[in-house]
Amino acid sequence: MTPILGVVSIGQTPRPDLADAFGAAAPHAAIRVAGALDGMSSDDLAALQVLGRPDLEYPLLVRLAGGTHIEVPLARLAPKVVAAARRLAADGAALVVVACAGAFPDVPCPVPVLLPGRIVPAVAGAISRTRRVGIVTPNRAQVPFADRKWRDDGFSPVVTWASPSRDDEMARAADELRDTGTDLIVIDCMGHAADARRAMAKWTARPVIAAQSVVAQVAGALI
């Protein structure tokens, strides 16, 4: 029987980029992607993204079905991610991945759940000798939260941002990180594909890992 690998998009489907990335890493598995915000109306989405305390609410960049993006606080997304993970498990998934590198709490689910926010720092710690790493988040508002998270994980981070939908922003992020004394750069967003990693490595002459490819390889080894 073909195993099923479930992937939770923190936004809406379709997400062919996630299906392709995980399908390449797990060619023996069937990939099913579920959106935490699938089926929500525009009014519901508008209410969800209102930030009461921008300084306290971890703002995640969320991709909607039409390709646009909104920012939603992590705490409001978390229960919807749990519900999507459980739906995938009920549909037969043997393993579920939350497609976000933010600081998500545990996801109660009948099957194992991979959290990129824990996997990626573990891999970075195995590579970086100095613990001084460059971090690329997907949105400007997330920078202080990512800085705090990576410091809590034991690193000395230099954090910038680049939207997955803007190639010019990745070039700008590379310029900002090039002369910062980091020995590793982490593209800390599941929305950036392998070409972003290759471009960043070329522009900075640094080793670069991308959350999407790292987590896909881990999932492929487990499923």
C-alpha cells in the first residue's frame, strides 16, 4: 500500500510548490496537502488577520488560494493547523508536516507531526561552528520574533526578510547578509523553493540551507 504523507499549508490550497517539493523527496508516497484556512470566507479571513498587539503577536505570512498573501498571528492559526493535521490523519496520512518554520507549539495528532521550526535549527546547529547564522524570514514583521526564536535556540542570528513572491527581495536580503560574519545562512520559510537557496548561496558565497528542502528530506526519510 502506498503511504500517505500529509502536508498542512498554513494558508489555503492549492499549493503545487509544496506537493512538488515533498513529492520529489518522497517519490514512493502519495502527497496530500490541506490548507488550514481552506473554505474560509473573505470576511472570516479579514477578521482572522487583525493584529491586536503587533508587538506581541507572531505574524505569519499566509498564502491564499489566489496567490495573494496576508499576515495572521500564529496563535490564531495554531488551532486551525491542528484541525487540518487531524483531517489528514483521518484520511490515512501516516506522517504530517506543518509547512511553516515559525515557533509552532506541539500539534496533538494521532500520527507523528514534523515541525520545521524545530527541525531546521537542529540541522543548522549541526553545521554552524560559530552559531552566528543569517536568517531569512518571509516578512518584515516577523523579523523580531525570528530573532528571539533563534536566540532562544542558542544562536547569534542576523535576521532579514524576503517574500517568497518577490525575487528582488531575496537579492536585497543577500546584500544585507553578505558581510555579517555568519558561517551559515538559513532560508527560514517553507515557501521558498530550491532555486532561492541556490541564488542565495551564489550571491553570498556562504553555505545555505532552506527549510523547505531540509524538512522535505526528513519527511521522505521517515514516510
